[in-house]
Amino acid sequence: MVSTIERERGPRSRFEATRALLARRRLNLLLPILLLVAVSLVAVAGVLYWSAGSLNEREVESQRALVKTMVQIRRDSLRQLIIDYAWWDEAITTSEVTLDERWARVGMAAYLNNAFNITGGWVIGADDRVRLAFENGRHVDAAQAQPLPQGAEELIAAARSARSIDEVPEAHFVIHGQEITLVAASLVAPLATVFSGEPQNVMVFVQPLDLAFFDRAGVGGQIEDLHFIRGPAPDGYYQCPVPGLNDQVLGHVIWRDHQPGSGMLWNVVPFLAVSLLAVGFLVILAIKRVETVVSREGRLSISLYQEKQRRSQKSDFVSMVSHELRTPLQAIGTSADMLERFGDQMSEGERREEARTIRRAVRTLAHLVDDVLAIGRSEAAQERARERGTVLDLAQFCRAMWREVSLALRSKQELQLVDDIGAPIDKVDELAMHTVLSNLLQNAIKYSRGEGPIKVRLDREDGEYTITVTDFGPGIAADQSGDIFKPYWRAKEVESITGTGLGLAVARSSARALGGDLRLKCSGGSCGPDCGTCFEVRWPACN
């Protein structure tokens, strides 16, 4: 009986609840760690990606500034070169100094080509005719000289307007012979006639824009695949524009997109991977350690809970036994008191009835002792109950139970019994039935406050026996109907009435021992006029 109540009170194993608690704790510990690791990885990856992109951008800007500076240095170098030779002295423009004129006509072309890669040169007279020309280090006849580069006329006009070295125009890029070349022009300046205001001869130099200049300056080794093209840079290359006259873009100096930041990122990836593996290993070790601690804590919690359960079971057992023993002891006491005080006034039949009440209560106590010995052995107890089942006249049994309970509680209420079975039934556990009816009748008397009759109806329908017990008390609130079968639960409205809160729990447990169940059929107005509560017991009929 007690073991059945314990199973009802604990629908889920405590060990399962503890394992669920441990799993939740492990999850609660694991998720923050994994989240922290994930956030750290995302942060590290983001920082590395941003750093690589920033490094690439800085490197590109640095390379573009370097190339632009080198191109400008190339222009300044050609301008300075033509100034050095055009302002050399008067011997270049006069034939009266034979030695200097011969060197200018014969040796200067080869020297400029070998030393400065000057591939073409002209000396244009005041009348705009070519007076001196050379190509690729060789002197050529002025009449056979190649035409001036496109746009040279603007440079020549700007050079003639210059009256000092600072006013000599910058060298410019032009298209000459399908190639990008630098063209510079300067006034051939006899010092005595610089400020005369008369038209002067002009010297023009042409220098191709080649990679040798970058290599000699040490830039070629820092920039990968550096070369010149006429159009825009293809994919995977960076570019620096080459401006011509009037800032028209003639082409681009391009170089490969090396992306040093990406290279740095790939160099860091192995180190990062090893670090992540190390962090993961440490996280696993930490989780294992936490699991060990949590497991120990769980085992201690289980041990503590089991000890509490043992103590609680002992307390429940005492309460249960006290509750079950109270009714038969009260019946014995009441019958003995009646015989002692009024025995000489009673008839022989009345004395025999009191004696039967005492014997029935003693038999109930004996059965309770048997059940106490069988606590915790539910299957054996059920088998014993089946073997102990006897033929029982329910109507007579209900009257005897009413007498026992009404004497114990000193009730003056009336029992209204309706027997629709009309015959004894087989294989009924008398003790379980006694427990069910005793508790239901006690509750009906106590909670109806001694007012109105107690109705009991016996019936058989659909292969089941039913007993309904109805009182005319205050009833049970709808929101409390789900709690009435919980051990020790009592409604606030009846706290003033003596009780332990075990009656219905014990009665349901005994009804289930019969193979049936106990339920609240209706309460209040749903049961009929002035009706309180109606409990129904059902159990299968034996064929």
C-alpha cells in the first residue's frame, strides 16, 4: 500500500532527474566556453583579415607613390640633361670653334646614347629648320632626319620663351614610333645673347621610357613584373598613369598585385591553426575536469537525496500506519466502552453485534500488520491480495463499515444505500475494500459537517463494479480537483477540520490494488441540488 503511494508521488525516477540536472549543468558550462572560443576565433579572423587588407592597401599606395616618384625623377633627369648640354657654351651653335663643333657633330651623339639612352636629338634653328640631328648614337644629315615627335612644337615654343634655367619647360611623355617616350626641349643659349629678345636655336632630346632606369634605381626588385602598356591595367595588376601634354593619359606603368598582406595571412594561418588546436585541447581538458567535478557533486546529491528519501519514507510510513490504525482502534474503543457501560441493558443480539465490530476491527489490524511486513514488495503484495480475495456481500459490508465509521466519529447521519448488484461478488480483497470505504465514508461524514445523509450506490456496468459515495457538504472547487489525491494536501476551506491529508491518497492506492481506480465524479451543483462531492470507485468484475 505504501509502496504504491510512493510510486504515485514519484512519477519520475530521481536518478533520471539528477542525470537531467547534470546534463543541463554540463550544457550550461559548455555553451559559454564554446561561445567564447567562437567569438575569439571570429575576432582573431576579423583582425587578421582587416590587417591583411590594410597592409595590402598601404603597400599599393606605397608602390604607386614610388612609381610616380620614379617617373617624375625620370622627367626631371631628362630636363636637367638637356639643360646641361643646351647651355654648355657658345661652341655648340657656332662653327668658328672647330674643336667643339666637331665633337658636337661627331662624338656627342654616341656619348648621349651610351651614357643616357638618348635615342634622338635635334638642334632647331631660329628659322625652325633642323641644323643638327642624330639617331641612336649616329649623326644624320639634317635633310634626312626623322620628323620631330608629336607635340614637340609646344615644347619648342615654351623653351624659346624661357629666359633662365628655372623657366626651361619640364620633359613630357609623347608617342614616338609607337612607343611612349620622353621629350625635352631647351634653348641653346650663348650667354651673350640670352636676353637679346631675338629667336634662338632650340635643342630637343628623345629618351624612351624603359625598365633599366627602375633597375638602376633599385626599384625593380621591390615591384614584381613592372612594365609599360598603352591601355589600362589588366586584372591582378596595379597601375600608375603616364601623363602627356595637356595631362592626357598616354599609358600606364603597371605591376603585379603581390598582396603582401595575404601572404602574411597565409604565413600566420599554420600558427593560428596550431593555437586553435591547443585552445580546443585545453577546452576539452577543462570540460572533462568540470564533468568530473559535476559528476562527483551529482553522486553526492543523489546520496543526500536518497538519505532524505529514507527519512521521508519513515515519516510517511508512521503517518500512514497511524492513519490506518486510527479507525479500527476507535471502533474497538467505542464498542468496548458500550459493552462496559451498557452491556447489562443490551439485548443478546446487540452484544453480539458489538463483539462482531471488535472482531472485525481486530481482523483489520491484523491485515494492516501483514501489509506493513509486505511494504516495498508490491508484486508480492498484489499476489497475496489476489490469493486473499474472498466472496463479499458489498451491501452488508457497506453497512458494517458505516456502523464502524459512524461509531468512531460519533456521527448521527443516515446512510442511504442503493444496492443494484444484489448478490455477493467473488475475489475481492476485503482489506483493500475496507480501506477504500473507510476513508470515503470518513471524509463524507467529516466534510459534510454532520448535515444531510450519506448516499452509497452499488452497481455493475460494462463488466465493472462501481461504488459511488455522495455527501451534501460544501464540495470541492474546480481549480483544486487536480490536487485532492496528493498526499498531505488539504484545501484551505477545511483546514479547521481534523485530518492528515492522506485519506484520498490511501483510498486511491487501495482502489488501484483492486485493479481499478478512484476518481472524483462530480462536485457541487454538477452532482445535483444541494450535493457536495461524489467519489466513484471502479474495478473489473471477475468472470
